Amino acid sequence: MAKSLESSDNVLSILSIGLVVIDIMTEVETYPVEDTKSRSNSIHERVGGNAASNSIVLSLLGEKASFMGVVGTTKHHLELIKDTFSKYGVDYSSMIECAGHAVPQTVCIICKETGSRTCVHYRGSLPELSFSIFTGASLNFSLYKWIHFEGRYDYQDTHLSIQHCRDVKDSKGYDFKISVEIEKASAKLERLLDSPADYIFISKDFSIMMGYADMMQAVAGFSQRVKSGVTVVCPWGSSGAAAQTNGAEAVWTPAFPPKETVNTLGAGDTFIAACIKALCHSSSLSTAVRYACQVAGAKCGLREIDQLS
Ligand code: ADP
């Protein structure tokens, strides 16, 4: 199912820009009570971070995928990241190593009873991918058919980088699309609604913080707020997802729950990757959102994203 949209143009790559981290995954039978001791069923390290996960899923779905982001140089973590990208065929030649900083880590508690994921992130001293680092990397924009940004707290740098991509695209006549994800429920990220991206993926958490009670209200409100022609897409957990282009009708789809919900971690990253893939292959907005919900729903029935293959 995951590969049902077969790739016809795999020459150009989809570039995901943002975080790569180490996830420390531990599964518990039931969610622990604060200030108690309990045992977990398993623990392991793996590569996470929204943009890194977007790249891995895109590659698993048959796309040529590239990753750009800053990374610390903790030896065994950096090796795990490079080995993982290599294993999935993700091009990481634009990854920027920052010597003297550790790779950020996220502790993820997966609850077997509900499939919920609770994450605590430690960023440490690693610098963000600033606008000057982004432009200093001198990307070859002719290689990409889509450039996706994970919106970071330093939204100004993300905004400037998106504007730079737009300027390059317009001045050189490149055909790539630009998207950005607004995930964190932080009022600062509201500024990214004004960015010149073609698609803006907006999380349920951010939408609720902005006062929207459901996905239809969210896409109706956000689509009036963004620039003309921009499409907003709101994945809404087990309710599915909705999308709307400024000036057009909204589309929506219910979720596609698996037989058993095993682990919802990475559902959002999977959703975005699958939606981008479908849109790259000229799917209509409603087909793309439906496909994205199907793939993300399938992920919820799996422990790890690499089982999607
Ligand atoms: P995240 O919490 O990882 O950001 P979301 O909650 O936004 O992810 O969900 C993204 C998509 O994943 C949803 O639009 C939906 O299609 C799918 N999804 C998430 N949770 C479930 C679930 N419990 N059952 C089925 N599909 C789900």
C-alpha cells in the first residue's frame, strides 16, 4: 500500500530541512505514575527528529530523499545517524557537523496499553540551522523537486530561508515546491503563516492553541490567513486530516486506524512525507491527504517507521 503511488520521476530529490536527534525508545505496559518506580519492556536508540524522519519515510516510499540539518559530533550517535541514513538511501551530504556539541536526544515513552507516545527532548548546546548557515551551504537548488522545512522556534531564520528558496526559484525558474511544518504550540511560530511556502502543515496542538476546536475550523481559519494560493494541511490525530487552499473549498478525510494501535510516534512525520510524495506525483489535494492518512494510519499499527517498507 505504501508504494501504491509509483515514482515516475525519481531524478529530482525531496529535501527535508530540520532536526536529526537520537530517540531513546522505551515501551511500558501502562503509563507510569509520577514519582514511582516501574519496569519497561524494552529500550533502544534510533534516529529521530521530524525532518530526519520525513526523509527516511520518503525514501521508504520510493522517493529520492535528502536531509539537511545541523548535527552534533558525539561519536556513536553520529555514526548511528550516518549508518541509518545510508541504510535507507537518504542523501545527507548537506548535513552540517558542529564539533564540540552533542547530538540532541529525546526520551520517548511508548505506552503499550494505548499506543500513546510521551516525549521529553534535550537539545543541549547544538546551534540551530541559522539563515547564514543555510545560505553558506550553497545548495544546488536544481537538484530538488520539493524543499520542506521543519519550523523551528527561531522562526525568523526559517522564514528567511523559505524566502531565500522562493527568491531562487523565481529568479532561476526552478519548479520545486516549498513547504513548512508548524508543529510546536508556540505563539512565535504564528509568523510562519506569512511565509511564502506553497504548503503549510499545521499541527493539531498549534491549531488548538490558536483557538480552533476541530480540523475543519482550523483549515477554514488558517486558509484565510495565509497568502493567496497557499494550501494549509491540518493532520488531526485519530480524527484524520483536512486541507484547504486559500480561495478554494476544504477537503477532509477520516483516519485509517490499524487493527491494533501499537505506536503513534512518527505518525505526523509519516503523514507529511506521504502527503508530499503524493503531491509530487500530481495527486489532487484530497487524494494526497487521503493517501497520507492511509500511510500514517498504517504506521500507527507498527512499532517503527521502517516497517512501512
Ligand atoms: P503526531 O502526533 O505524530 O504529530 P498527528 O496526531 O498529527 O501526528 O497525526 C498525523 C496523522 O496520523 C493523522 O492525520 C492520522 O492520519 C494519523 N493518525 C494519528 N493517530 C492515529 C490513530 N490513533 N489512528 C489512526 N491514524 C492516526
